[in-house]
Amino acid sequence: MAKFHLNPLSGVKRRLNRVNENLCALQRVISTNLAIQNCVQNKEHQDLLFAMLQLGLQVSVDSRKSCVENMKKYLYSVRPAQLNNLVRIGGKMDGGYVMLPPPPPHINLAAKSSLSRYF
């Protein structure tokens, strides 16, 4: 039977690799955090980006004019269709669109004469 020689340092090496990976991830988060603080002026946008970081999503901040123009083109292309039976809720260029049916018309139940028209 062949004897396997286990390297006693392999466990230490594995743990050091894990520590190194964690440090690299932490460095990415810290550098992204600093970029957000220094480059993003709008407080609400900063909060959104920080929330994305906490979820573990990768965030890149690129304010070059070409990048901004491409993002606007993308948001315009994914804008929902204009439909008469749905109401769009959300900003014009924020990408956060929700389409809902409009609320039903308000019926004044206080007047008896108006009730007879609906029943």
C-alpha cells in the first residue's frame, strides 16, 4: 500500500488564500464606497448605490459622457409602451417603471340620485 504524505501546510495555505480573497473583496467594496462618496452628488443616488453594495451587487461608477449617453439610450429603449389602459409610475429617465391600471372613477355615494344611475 502506498502511503500518502499529507502536506501539513496545505490547511494553512487554504486558510491564507481565503483570507486573501476576503481582503480583495473588502478592498473592492472600500474603493467603490469611496468612488460613490466622491463622484455621486445626489444623496438619494448614493443611498441606492450603498444599498446595492450591501446586497453584494457589483457597482461601477463611470461618469464619462459616452457612458451616460449609452445609459440614456438603454433606458429609452427599455421604456414601456404607451398604453391607454395603464398608467406609468416612475421618473422619466430613472429606469424604475411600474405599469398599473388607473384607479376607478370616484363615485359619490352621498347623493341618492346618483345611486340610481349605477344600480
